[in-house]
Amino acid sequence: MILREKIEKNEELILIPEATFSANSKGRKIEEHKDELRTVFMVDRDRIIHSKSFRRLKHKTQVYIKTWGDHYRTRLTHTLEVSQIAKTIGKGIGLNEDLIEAIALGHDIGHVAFAHNGEEVLDKLLPGGFRHNENSVRVLTKIEGQGMGLNLTEEVLDGILYHSGFSNSDLEASTLEGQVVRYSDKIAYVNHDIDDSIRAGLLMEEDLPQNLISILGKSHGRRIDILVKDCIYTTIANIKKGTCRVSLSSEMGKALSELRDFMFQKVYKGPVLKTERDKAKFVLEQVFKYFLKNPNEMPKFYMSIVEKEGLYRGVADYIAGMSDDYCLLLFNSIYVPKIVVY
């Protein structure tokens, strides 16, 4: 028996019946020979983590326009925290950790520079709008691999597409593994953004809503521990009752949602960072408009997208792939006068 088959057999012994089994994957758009060592979801995980778009996450903002210290989160470290939280929840429930890891590592791969500020700019400028979850799928299916995509499995792409959002919407991943990543994303970013905001001096511990902290826990680690356990136990109870759905308990879900709303009011959309958010939006918008007028200055790959899908789509793909630093570098080279010594 080859190693992949052994792993697939182990899944039958370890995973719950409602989990997604690697051997039963819906497959890829282009059929491939199965790997001898890895399951299909392990292959997807490796393709994502070795992609250029994944590497660029280390220079993309999580919340702050410019992280002025080594200890602040970036889009990459956020992704790793989501992956770790999601795998813990998945193991506790009895789900496929390899599928969870692949979805988690790819979920934010389509994010723009300057965090959600960049997304707002592209959403305004691109006909039809821009949503980072949809762009993550686009990057993995049409941008990576020199336009050929990574040919990922249907389950991984589905989980990435539906990872975003906080409500109990019907628009959720078709697998429990994808639903786990959705909740893990919220658990991770609400808590680590509080941690970063306190480190930056934008929040004090005593500023946090005490009614919510009394429910969720006073420390960063304690809150994650409580939420992870609640998600595991609530989901197991859901499944036993015949409801195949990942969720938090009503008390914890409401508390986390309200804590998230607090962060939006005080930090994400708050007055302290407004000036920096506006600067970032200005930079991105000017760079976008420049390449609309000068598309021939983009790399040939993006010009080929212009020819196939139109000018705005090609420019949006180019801009969306940029790191914060590269976008600023381009802005400076385009608009900032050079010092000339005669």
C-alpha cells in the first residue's frame, strides 16, 4: 500500500462520518494522477504555500497601514494564526485537518495592499466591485501558475470563497472544514487586533467592554481558548442533534460579534487611524488611475489579461497583487519629484 492510501485509510478510522474524506473529493477542474505520498488536500496545501502570492502576504498589512515594530501582525502571520486555530478546532470535532489547512492558508491570498482600505478602493474603482474572498479564488485559479492556476480541488476553493462574513448567512462553505475556517478567521483577527491595538497604545485593557470580557476572557490566550472550546463543543452538539453545521453557542457568538463591532468603531473605522487610512486610499487610487492611462507599463502578464478581460480587470489584478511597500515604491517613482543636481 502506498503512503497516500494509508493516510486515506487512517481518515476512515479517525474522522467523523460528516467530515470530508480525501478519497471522496469532488476533484479538480483538470484531472490529474494522484500523488503517491500526499492526499489531494495535502497537495493543495503545498501548492498554496509555495505560491508567489502566499509569500507576498508577509508584506501586506493586517490592520495598520505600516507596522512600525516586529511584533505586529501582517497578513501572513494572521493567516498562520487562523490555520492553527482552525486545525485545533477541526481536530477536536474530528474533521479533515489537511483540508482545513489548505483553506486557511489560501483564504486571504487575494487581499489587497493596505488591508481593507485597499479593498474599499478597488471595490469602488472596478466595475462590478471587488471582494477579497472572490479575488482569492481568482488568484488561485487564474493568476498563479502564469495564468494557468494551481488546479486546486473544489472543496478548497469553496472554503476560500465562503470564508468571509460573520452572520448566520446561508452563503457558507459546503464542507464543515470550510465552516471551521470561517469561524477561526473571526476568532483570530478580533483577538489579535485587540492585542496589536493595545501594543500600539490605541487601546487600553480597561477600554474593552467589560460585559463582553467577562464572558470571553480577560487575556488574549484565554479568549482564544474559550472560543475554540466553545466552537468544538457546540458543533459536536449540533451534529448529534442532526444539524451538520459549525457554530459558536449563542452566548459566545453574540459576545464575539459585539466585540468585533467595538473594534470597528474604535480601531478599524475609528478616528485615530482615519488620516493614515485616507493616505493609503489616496496612494492606491492614484496608482490605479496611472496604470489605467499607461497600461503598457505593466508587466506583460497583466497586459495579456487586459487583452482577454479588459483594461480595468488587468489593472485591478496588477494592483491587487502588490504588497504595501511595492505600491508605495511605485507611487513615489510615478508622482514624487526626483532631486536633480546640476
